Amino acid sequence: MNLLQILDTLEHDPAFRERVAHWEKIPARPARLVPFPDWLDPRLVAGLEARGITSLYTHQEQALGAAAGGRHTMVVTPTASGKTLCYNLPVLHSILDDPASRALYIFPTKALAQDQVSELTELIGEMGTDIKAFTYDGDTPASARKAIRSVGHIVVTNPDMLHTAILPHHTRWVKLFGNLKYVVIDETHQYRGVFGSHFANVLRRLCRICRFYGSNPVFICCSATVANPAELAFGLIGEPVVLVDDNGAPSAAKDFIFYNPPVVNAELGIRRSSVLEACSLAERFLRAGVQTIVFARARTTVELLVTYLRRALGKDPDRVRGYRGGYLPRERRAIEKGLRQGDVLAVASTNALELGIDIGALDVSIMAGYPGTIASAWQQAGRAGRRLGRSVAILVGSSSPLDQFLMTQPGYFFGRRPEHGLLNPDNLYILTSHLKCAAFELPFAVDEEFGVPTTRSILDFLAAEGILHQSGDRYYWMTDTFPAEEISLRSAAAENFVIIDREKSARVIGEVDRFSAPLLIHEEAIYIHEGNQYHVDHLDYEAKKAYVRPVEVDYYTDANLAVSVEVLEQFQAEGNRAYGEVTVRALVTMFKKIKLFTHENAGSGPVRLPEEQMHTSAYWLALDAGVTAGMGTEEIQSGLAGLAHLLSVVAPLFAMCDYRDLRVVPQVRAPYTGLPTVFLYDAYPGGVGLSERLYHLHYQLLEAARALLGGCRCADGCPACVGPPGEVGRQARQAATLIIDGCLKGREHERPDPAAARTHEGGRCPGGDPTRASGHHRV
């Protein structure tokens, strides 16, 4: 059978249809083409035509015109829409016009960078010109680095390499920084939260060095679909952008199926394993010779899928491959080539293949569980359907509350734009770290701003600490340390705990910020790193070191926090909601062992560590007497706990974050409000804009929580809606429903979201509203 016949069979299979929560049929869309502009270099046109490209999609032509005209550009179109040409064309045209021109490409992963360089060099080869493009990352031989710095027209790197190896050694890169015309930032939606906040400061340092050498590059940003592309780009580069989001690329018809496995334990809300169901679905397509990719959320799951699928297919086991972190570059390239040429029939992958690495034209994409964000789900679905023929994407729901919410409320996936990418480059912890790096790279003038008007105050503080020295109108770096090496782009805290694998020559395998350490690396915890499990044997709290060993167990650990929240300053308030700065005091008291896939409690143990304090931002909802009228104390307590669980489930849908990035604390009588209150706070020092965004989406959050309750089939509450009855009480479902209805009763029509326009000291967007005050406009 071919793909169409399989789809027809599934559509008429009662057993399959019974498990289909939603079947979305997305129609094909024709291409919208325009000729090459007359001014484009003929050598570049000839190279494109030699590769079979005789015209441009409309969005490619718009991006080319904006970037070549000297305007910062943000391109937002779906997977496989030809975004690569949106930046390669202006860059190559610039170098052909002036061979001294240089460009810097920044990709989030080394694999993606190498893939893009391969495609770029093929086009340069067709042009017959002497343009040199090189990757510069941790795998680049030392013997090649000097040549790249001197002769590379296009240098392709990643944020970490830019942060630690290029900017601190800018004197070796005079040709690059003195002639830099373009900076390309691909997969821009990856730069959000703490990582994005760090990266925005890395770009501030880059622009500062460029000004020193006399260049002023144009930024070209490309992204998968995100709800606030202009705001995100503005937050990263600090400049207005031209938004190009009118996709002119063709797309074939796609069937997007939400598949919900059968219930195996109604009381606990447990369904059959999404991994086993995904494997079973993949077998149907593979037996018919239909090329398929299966996405999983962990390395171990990928290897399980490969094992299961190879056994199911029997012959030709090499036609089923895995793809994840830990594979050697040579293995990855062989798998990618096998997929492009059709030699590999199936691949099981982590999100390593979610990004735009060229793997050819697949027919089916199956996701074993929701990948965490709407944007990621569309990226993974987009890995199938790169030809003109019909394709299929199947999201297999797990038992997790968020997965089940989407299964019962598919409109939240198909009926709204993906999440907002949020960042806060002015987070004091992050900003101060990069001010140190910037001072190491170049002295600071007393009147120089680094993103914020309070720059001099921070410089004075660093001088008082002996880190900088002020002489005349300059601040100079004073210590012998190399600041960039001490700063992780994935953490907001200045002090990190390192995780040491004691069975592999004391190798450091990762790090955790100090505020997360008691939760994640207490003794007896199962620390998971890129899907691999490690048992924490010893935590040296004073030395900030956790000693671990590899294990394979069927559970993970979840620590219990005793949390108190103290409001320091209220920034905004309306009705029963508010947003402001808080101090969070957290003490880990115990941990639970939770079974993988079923989420059953398999044991517990004590944790003996000191209390941690953190200043961050929070959004809170206080329940006045009008909301809780007629409810007893026990009912209020149960309903409040249920509401907190509901909000923790739906909030990541709106904030484009992992559920660990937000913490939720219910207080039956909060000291600040004197009322039953639920606090949602950013789980990072200083905050990264998540709770602020949720404050402005207050009613949407409550409506989503009510929809989650309405879609759950349990009678009195379960882990999939209000949480485990043993923890929240048997009245939680009914009480949470009363509270939500009371909060939504008589609500006025919500005003347009003012979050993008709002600015206060320490806010996430220096310069105010990127769509108005900064002159942003759409092409």
C-alpha cells in the first residue's frame, strides 16, 4: 500500500478512529514566485540556475530587498520554506560586490552549522567564485583557525563559541570585525528565556566590538513560527526590524492527527505508553515502505524505539536508525545521507532533527508525546512533507496533563498562534556577568551604555569590588580571571554546581544553577542529562560539586519544596491579579520516586539541605470574598491547590517555556494580600519575563484552565487535571471549578495585550515597544 491507501484504511478503521482526538486536514498551497531582481549579481543568478532555482518565492525576494537595503530583517516562515536563501543571497551578493566584505552566521547547534555550510559551499561552487565559508566551533582544528580568521568571508559558529572564543579574542579577528556587513541568526525562536537573555548580551558585546572596529552590520534573523517575532528580534538585537512573514513557498496537503492512547487506569488518569503506541503506528507505515521519522523526548526512548522497530521489521535492520546527542559526527552525516537517498526507511530521533538539517523528503512524522511547545510540534511535523505529495503528522498523547489538555482541546493548538518567545536581557545577574566580559574585551567609557541607562552604577559597583579599575574616564578590567569561561549561557545564576561522573575519570557532564541544585542534584536524586540517567551519590554543597554515576532505572525523582513568597514591590495590578518583584524562600524537604510513563509514586526519602533565597518576578491571583463566597476553609484550600496545578499545566502553552521554568505556590492566606492567593513566579533569579506575560494573559489562562477541567473525564479530580486527589483533596475539582467561574464572572472584554509596550527599569525590551516606538514595520 502507498501512503494514501494507508490513510484511507485508517480513516475507515473504527478502532483507530476511536482513539483519534482530532484529525486536521491542511490543504495544499501553491507557490507564489517572482523573478530575480535586476540588480542581483549575474554570477549568483547563474549559480542558482545551475542548481535548478530559476525564481524566488515572494518572501525570499522581500527579505533580500530589505537586508540588501541595510535594514535589519526578521523572516518567519514554516519549515522547508527556503529561509536559507533569505540570508545567503544578500550575503553572497555583498561579497561579490566587495570581496573585503565579511559575514558571521550563528546557529544554535554545531550539526546545523555544518549542514548549512555544506549547502552554501555547493552554491559557491556553482558560481565559480573564490568565496570561502568555514565553520568555527569546538571541532575546528587549531591548525585551521588562523586561516579562517584571515581569509574566511563567511564564518559560521554558535553562541557558545562566539561568547568564549571569538569576542574575548577580537584582536585576532580584525578582518572580520572591521568588514562585517551581515550577522545571520538562524532558528531565532531557540533564543528565549535564560538562554535568549544571555545571547542578547552576547550580541550587545558583538555590536560594541564592531563599533570599535568601525563596522555596523545588518542582522538577518530567521525563525520558525513564533507569536511575537518582531518583539523577540528586537529584544535580541536592540534595534527595529523589518518583519517578513508572508510565506510564498508551496506546501503539499498534510494530515495532522491527534492520537490518544487508550486508558489503562481511569482512577490515576494513566494511558497506554505513548512510546509503544507511536511504535505501533510507525510499523503500519514502515511495512508499506513509507519513510517515517519518530520523535521522542529522551535519548533512552530513542534507543528503545530503534530496538522495537528493528524487531518488528525483521529484515534489513540497518534501514532503521537512531539520531541523538552522543553520536559521532561521522555517524550523523551517514544517517542524514541515508535519509536523503532513501536507504534509511525510518529514524527515531530526539529534537536533534527538529531543526533545519537536510534529511530529504519524508512522508510521515510521529511524535511520541507533546514536545513542549507548539512551535516545536510544528517544526517536528514539518520534517514530513517536503515533496509535493501528501504527508502525515501524528501527535501521540502521553498521560501528562499538558498532553491530555491538548488532546481534549485541540483548538489551543490549531486555533491560535504559537507561544511568545520571551527574554529579559536586563536581568541584573545576566547583565552584570556580560558587563564583566565586555570590560575584559574593551575598556568602558564612563558615559557608555550597555543596554541600560544604569550601566555606570553597575560599573561603579564592579570597581568597588576590585573587579574593575577606574582611571580617568575609563573602567579597566583588573583581575587575572577570564570571565567568559565562568559564565554559562544556560544559567542565570552567577554560581553553578558542577556535576561530575565519578566513573569516567571525574569528567564534568553538566552544571546546575544554585537555586535548582537542591531540587535536581540532592543525594539519591536521578539526574537526567540528554536522556541519560545518573544517580547522585554525594552532593558537596560547600564545594558546589555533585558526584554521580550512570544508572538505568524505571523512575525519576521529584523533590518537594516548602516555599514562602514575600512581595517586595507591586508593579501592576488590576482586579484580583497583580505582577511584581518577590523574594522566594525555598527549602527542599523530601523527594519522591516517580515511575516513568505511568507517573506512579514508587517511594520517597528525606533531603537535608539549607534554605535558598531568590529574588524574581511573579504574577499572583488573589481570591476575594466574592469569589469564595459560600465555600468553607477546607474547600478553599482544596480548590486553591487544584487551581495551582491547573495553572502550572496550561501556563507553558502561553509562555513558550518548560514547565520547570515556572513555579506555582498556593497560599491559603498570603501575608501580602491577606487572601487565598496563587503565585506563579519565574524560576530564575531576576526573572526572564514569563510571569509578566502571564499577568497580561490572565483571562486566557483561566479559560484554558476551565477548558482543561471540562475536557477531563474523571469524576472527582485526577492527576491529569487538578492533581493527585491524595495531595489536593477530593473536593479539588468542584472547588477549583467554582473559583475559576467566580474569577471569570462578569469579566470585561479583554483589552489588547500591552506587554510589548510596557517598559520599566529592568524590563525585557530596552527602548520600549518594538512595534511602535522603534519604527518596526511589516513587509
